[in-house]
Amino acid sequence: MRRLLVMVPLVVAALVWGLNSRAGAQGDPALLAQPMLGVADTQTVMMGATADDTWAYRMLPEHLGGQLAFLGYTDANGWRIAQRVDAGEPNRGSARITVSGGGLLVSRAPAGANVLVRKPGGEFHPAAPVPAGLLRPAPAATPTPTPTATPTVTATATATATATATATPTATSTPTATPTGTATATPTATATATPTPAPDRAEVLADDNGSGRVVTAAYESGGNLHALFAPRGRRVQDTVLHYDDGSGSWTREDITLSGSQLDAFEVLALAAGGEDAWLLGVDAFGTLALFQRDGTTWEPQPFTPPVLVSALPGSAEPLTVTADGVWIDAARDAATDATFFRATDGTVTSWCDDAACSHPFGARFSRAQGYRSFGFSGGGRVISNPSPPKGSDEQNRGTYLVREGDTFVRRPGGGGSFRPSAAFSSPTKGWLEGPVQVSAEARPDRLKAWPAAARAPLTAAATAPGQPA
């Protein structure tokens, strides 16, 4: 009887976990979110997945060397450390895995961003350095306003000194003379000395020596990894840098800008599906613009959202490329956001909670931690770290979004809030940061029976005296 009472809470807990970890979506197989213990732990960040394996990274603790460890997962072997490298703190927003297992990760370094790349089947290694002169330096400052401002101030000082003496007896005459001289001199000097637009900086691959904002994408061609970067630092970002790891070469590619984009333009995202690469940007008025890579230039493509939208913060992943088209995410001044699918023929399908959109969306993209987006042929899509309407990152609670038909369904993940990374090879197979495995198949039980002769149940185990623990 006593043994039965002990078992009842365990059975109840197992049933509750089973119910909570199932997706609960209509018509789907029993999709399970299964937390896992092992080499991958809560500090592990997901990078991406292929059909056969999943990649992640984590910084090892100091007592284990403090290195950056790349982890690989297969169904046969589970999680294992694939490689260790000496590198600074990795940039979460830069992690990319290509369709055959090529990899890209940017880390912090004292002299600037450190780019780590891996061709399919190879090992991660530092990319060749960017050649001198390929990134534009900061423009030289123009000291024109300083000499013109000095004489004006001196002239005004003389005028005010004389006027002050006569200002005491006669109040009416002096105010008219003094304001006129001061008002005309001061604004002129200020307007010339402080221009409205922010000054250009030197171009860099990533802000803050690699730990800040980075806009990048990766694809493979000819068995080698290729990386794309939008350099940071200029008011008008009109260039993409292309790195070919096969030849170790860097080249500049122009973005064909026009109109208001020539005054101010920021590249928000780069994304690639195979060798098909796209770019999303925004001008000074907040208008989104879409570009497609054509050879070594980036040409504009028509895209007009049916509702008023704005750019998502830098931590977002607002552009996802598939064989059927591109997904574009945007923020709205409302309880929920919007996402759009532009098909290869140019037609746009929209999801937002407004009558002008094709379908409701019912979710909000992460503003602080960011999210990962995965698109698949046939219209499938997975989005990590969504928030409920009017919600924020702490209200994610480990959930993720999956497209089912014309609806985005929120599913329980079990990893908890503030875990934005993910890696999916299909809408029904992948990983959430936690780590939590999402699969329609139950995880195999790898526990093995170990027979031992004992007269009573074992409550503890210890090594033999003199043997290592």
C-alpha cells in the first residue's frame, strides 16, 4: 500500500507533462516538446539544422578551458561536442547553418568582428581578413563652421557691451537693437555648425567589435561556404560584402537605391535560400524596401504592404527565403504585428489583425531578445519566441508559432521565456533553446538494465574505495 501511494504522484506528474508538452493542434500527429539532459544544457544556443543533424554552440566554463564549443546532434548519437575553438563571446544574431551543414558565426574580438566559417563536412575556422580599403573609413571632418562662428561672436559681444550701458536708463530703445543683432548672429552660427543628419562612421562588419548589431546571411556554392554582410556605420548603406571561403576573397556588391533611399537607408536583414539571396531595408521615412541579388548587384523588387507598418528592432529576423517566395515581418502600432509572404510571381499574402489583411495573425514579434524564423517549401513556417497580443518577451513562456493552413498556431515548447534561439529542419522536427526537442516521434529510451544482486531497493551508489569517482 505504501509503495502504491508513492507511485500515484509520479503517475499524475507524468500525465500532466504529457498533456502540456503535446502540441494540441488539430489534424497533426502527436507533436511532442521534449526537454533533454546531456551535453547540451541551458547555456546552449541553437544555430540551425539540416535534414540529418542540428548545430549549436556554447561557451565552456573557465575550469574547462573557457573555449567556444560547437555541438552537433544526430538521432543516433545525441548531442556531442564537435569542435572547440579559441574565440570571444559569440554574437547570437549571426548564427547560420546552410542546407548541407555549412556554418557561420561572428564573435567579439579586440580589433573587430571575428568571422568563423565552416564548409559542409569541414571544421569551423577564421575567415580571411577583410582587405584594407574594402571597408570605407570615416569621412574627414570639415572644420568650415569654426572660423565663421568666431568673428560673429566677437562682433556681438561688442554690440551688447555698448548696449548694456545705455540699456539701464532707456528700456525701449535698447531691446529693439540688441535682440536683432543677437538673434541673427546666433542662429546662423548654430545652423552651420550642427548639421541635422548623424555623421557617417567608418564601416564595420558588426557593431561593438562583433558583439553588437550584425546583418548577415550564408549559403553554399561549389561545396564552399559563402557569407554576405551589410556593413554598418554609414547613413546610406548602399553595399553588401560577399565572402567566398573557397578562394578566401571579399568583394563589394552595390545596392541599387533611388529616391529618398539616397538620403538615408539602413539594411535590416539579409537572407538566402540556396543561392537565391534577398535584402530588406528601410529609408528615413520608415518605408520598407525589398531587393533581390542579381549577379553582383542588388535590384529592387516590388513590395507594398496593405497596412501601415514599421521596421522591427535589430534583434529581429524579419526576412526568410524559401523556394516559393520570401516572408517579410514588420511591426504595427497595435496589439499584434504583421507578416507577409511575397510569392515568386510577386503576389503578396498578408497576416495581421486588420480588415485589410488576408488572414489574422494574433501574435507579436519579440522586441528585446529577437527570434528565429524558418521557412519551408509548400508554405510551412516556424517562428520562435513569439509574444501574445500586447505582450513582451517575459510572456513567451517557451512557446513557438507554426503555420497550419492559413493560421499561425501557438504551441507549447517547455523551454521557458528568454530563450529565442531555435533550429528546425521541418515544421514538425527541430529544437528550441532549453534545449527542447520538437518531434512527432517519442525520444528513444537509451537507459539499459544493469542487474545487481540486492536484498532491498538501492537508494544510493558509490565507487569502490581507492577508485576514481
